[in-house]
Amino acid sequence: MMARTVDATVGGQMLKCLVAVGDTITADTEVAIIDSMKMHIPVIAEQAGKVSKWMVAEGAAVKEGQALLTLEG
């Protein structure tokens, strides 16, 4: 099955990764928090799957629309 991504909804700094590689998540799971202009913005998965890879580490700068993690299944 093809891998899908969960993307950043805003630009800023990756504050916290809330799920780990190997975790199975559902749609509407909060997967990360991005610090954008001193506001903590949750990143919510739009689809279910198993987390296969984080593409951004905590503390890294992210751009709006950037892929944060990949999902399989």
C-alpha cells in the first residue's frame, strides 16, 4: 500500500512529536505541536495508518505544507 504523509498546517518550529514510529493512529489523532508566533498549534492527522517515519525532528524549522511524517496501511 502506498505511504501517505501528515503535513504541517502552519510554518514554525516543531515543538513536540506526540506519536512514535510504529504507532497506529486514527483520523483526528493529534500527532505533533508546532510553535508558530508563540502559539502552540496542534497537527491533526486526516487519515488513519501506522507511523512509518518521522521526516522532521523536534526543534526543527518547518514550512507550511511540509511533510512531517509518513503513514502506511
